[in-house]
Amino acid sequence: MKASVRWVECPRDAWQGFSRFIPTEEKVAFLNELLEAGFAHLDLTSFVSPKWVPQMQDAEEVLKALPPPNGRTYLAIVANEKGLERALAAPNLTHVGYPFSLSETFQQRNTNRSIEASWPLVGAMVERTEGRLGLVVYLSMAFGNPYGDPWSVEAVLEALARLKEMGVREIALADTYGVADPKRIHEVLKAAVARFGPEGLGAHLHARPEEALAKVEAVLAAGVTWLEGALAGVGGCPFAGDELVGNLPTEVVLPHLEKRGLATGVDLSRLPLLAEEAARLKALYA
């Protein structure tokens, strides 16, 4: 049997910054196409204030319209207690994700909460999701930050250790700014795997199109096989200062992984049309 990778498709990350609202039925149709193509892990919505992310105001309606997960992962991002309450009551949801930044500046901007105040929230999430939902913590700015905030590999490892001690079993390190080079990505992930092992450790990267596969190779070389991206590379980091920086392009990465002998579980023949549809939605609504 082939070794496998865990690929998380991230339409939520792709859509959240669009200026025009994508009708709920269009979102659901696209998500159903992903499921039919074999995508088993979807980061598909968020429970946050419509004031801040109006695109995700229909989170409950989208989830209700999807087929039961039946072993697949349906994840929504939450940023506070109110979002967690909505997630716990939502239909079909299997996981919540919390964005926890190693940069104080970004944590305040992204969640209106300090790093210090985030720790007890994570503790509450561990307790309240136990036996009900899976919990993923996205450790953002894990490869550096643009604000001059303190960063080191050891700081990343310390945050990982604390999260694991609290009972968080799934943690994805995110290159939120999108400019970490493959060497830095490999250095951080290799150190994390050496300290904690690869189980429950992922990488959510942003890249220019020509850099995507080099970053993927850096992740794999470190022993990590959980990767995330979006069709057509849509979405990514709005503050990278480079409009070409987006999510890892699914239609490029998955065939590359299969060629390396890694099973993705996705019907690759469907990727071109799905990427076209992702690009169409961007053209209509971004």
C-alpha cells in the first residue's frame, strides 16, 4: 500500500476575504463537488462575527445542507467563546480550529485577544470539545512574523509543548505571512518532529506559485505528512504585500504527491475543472 498524506482543502481560507457574498447554494454546490472528488478533510467555514467576516454569516446553513460527514472532517474556525457555542450546536460539524499566534501583534489583530488571554480560552476549548468535536490549534506566525515581534525555533517548541500538555492533539504550524523559505520551514518542522514526533503535526503554508512545491518538499523532508491548501491557490495572506502569495495550489500539489508515491484519496482527473470553478468564484466574488 502507498503511504498517504492528509490533505486539508481550505475553501474557508480561500473565500473569507472576498468582498462580495457567495450565495449559500453556490458554496454548498462547490463543497459537494469536493466531497464527490474524494476530499476527506475540509476547512469550510468559520463561526465569527458577520461584522468582521461577512462571508461566513451562513455557516450553519452551509453545514446543514451538506451530507453527514461519515468519517470525513468538516472543520470551522472559531475565535472566541461565542463562536465555540455556535460550533457546539452546529449540524454535521466534526472539528473546530483556533488561530493561536506566536506574534502578539497578529493575535490582537486577528482575534482581538492577547496571547496571554488565549491560553485559558484554549484550555476551555479542550475541555468543552472533549468527546464532542475534534480541536485543531493553528499556530500562526510559526515561521516568523513581519512585525518585529520576538520569534525563535525554541519559542515554537515551547508553545507546542504547552499546547500538548493542555491536551491539544492536533496542531498545524502556519506560515501566515507567506514568506518563510523552504530552509526555515524544514528547520522548524524538523525540530518539532524531533521533539514531539510527527503525529498530529501539520503545516499550513502560503506561497508564490513557483515556490509551492519546494515548500511542500521541505515539509515532507521533515517527516510531516499533513498539508493544507486551496484549489487555484486562492486565498492566503492579505498582509504579505505580494498579491501572488496564496494558498498552496491543490491542483499542482496533489499530482506531485501522487508522483512521489503518496496517496491523497482524491480523484486527480477532477482537479482541473475544480480549479477552474475555484477561480471562477474568485473572479465573480473577490
